[in-house]
Amino acid sequence: MATELNGNWWLAWRRRQLALGGHPSDFDWLVDLAGGIPWREQQQLRLHPEQLVRLRVDPSHIEELWRRHLHTAEPLQYLVGRCPWRDLELLVGPGVLIPRQETELLVELALALAPDCPGPWADLGTGSGCLALALALAWPTSSGWSVDASPAALAQASVNLERAGVGDRVRLLEGSWWQPLRPLWGQLQLVVSNPPYIPTAVWAALEPGVREHEPGLALDGGADGLGALRPLAQGARAALAPGGLLLLEHHHDQSAAVIELLTLAGLEQVRAHLDLEGQQRFVSARRCWLDV
């Protein structure tokens, strides 16, 4: 039930919730996404506390979600069931990796390096379907494939693709990396992947909100973090079309190792790309045009 509040009441209410713990920006994000009061409007209340705002739910609902977050470390995205990403709003839930801001750059790289991709293209380890959805919207006449080993992830990706009206152009396949795409080997013009790449010891030390709630299958990359990146590199030459492009996300300290894997796999034009913080977080590579 929507509730009309004045700024003075809201500011005092916010202080009471933050006195319980947590980070102010997290609470403001929750009020934005679950309550419908945009962050900028929240900031305006500091300058004009006499203004009225409309919370689209009862304040007690926000309070319940906030206490649950503080008590269990459950990600707010799971509690709300939604996650803003790029220019999209994705549905997310337990069992599906929450899309990160840096992964948005994989879409930008794809659009820059393959601006008129005719397809077929694929997203390996699709998770919520965020990458596949962004590419399908960018290339409205193309066809793509989303692969994941997790039935829960594929179910969530299906919902997001259908909500955006692109479900008829992105086929979902269950399985491990390249294998479900075997009928398309040698034809794929573009493949993107944000695989699990965090070394197991690093993953085990992550904050509880990530380690205890987000799927280890999507995060834990094995002892050296390269457990998924190896088969992705090794299978690329057979699966890509001549001149086909592979784009991978990896851990911030894995650039040299991933470049070596791709080079040893027989790919060319292997290049590192930076993330939002200037770290080498992505790599691109192509199958040779003359490799037939």
C-alpha cells in the first residue's frame, strides 16, 4: 500500500533504520528499488524536508527487508527480486549470480568489436541472462544461444528474456560451456562469457553476502581460478567461425595467464581490456580468418 510521507518523517525514519547497522547507501538503494523513491529524490529531502514523497509500499515492508538483510547478509537484490543493470531491470533470485557493473563492459566490447554481428552468437554461463538479453536487444535481427549448467539459472534467464520480448531469438541450452553448442561449432561469430574465475581460497574468504548466498558454481574457479577459463580457451578454435570473436571476463590478476591460454589454443589478435577501475579484467581473441 502506497504511503505519503513528509521529508522530516522520512529522515528520522531513515536514521532509526541505520542505527540498526548497515551502510547508508545500501538502505537508500533499498528505498529506491523496493519503495520507489529515487536516490536523487531522497537527497532532495535533505534540502527540502517539508516536501512530500510517496513510498509505494508500507514503511514496515522496507523495515522487514532491512532487518532481514542485516541479520542474514542476504543480498538486497535477492530480497527485492530485481537488479538494475546497464539500462535494464533484471529479475534475480537465489541460485543465480547477481550481475555486476563491470560485466556491463563485456556488452560494450562486443558492440565495439563486432558492431554488426550477424550471428550466430552465444553467451556461455548465462546466469540471469543479462549478457544475452543486452546483445539480443542491440542486434534485433540476430539469433543467439544461452548456455548454463544450472537449471535454476536457465529458468531465471528464460524469464528475463521473455519479459524483454526476445525469448524467441535466444535459445537456452543446459550443459557445460561449448558442448551444448556442438551442432554450431565452426559457425559462431561471437561468444561472450563471464565464467567463474575467483580462486577457491579467495572465494572462501569473501563477505558472507556473496559466499553464503550467491551460487558457488558461478564464482568458484578452482584452485587457481582458471578452472573454467581453460576449457573455454581450449574449445574456442573448434567452435568459433573463421574470424569469430571470443570475449571473456576474468579475475583482476589473471590477464597474463588467460592471454597465454588463448594464444596456446591457436587464437590470434589476443588483447587485454580494462575495467572501470583500470584493471585488466577482459580479453578478446579471434579465430584466424584463414583457419579452415
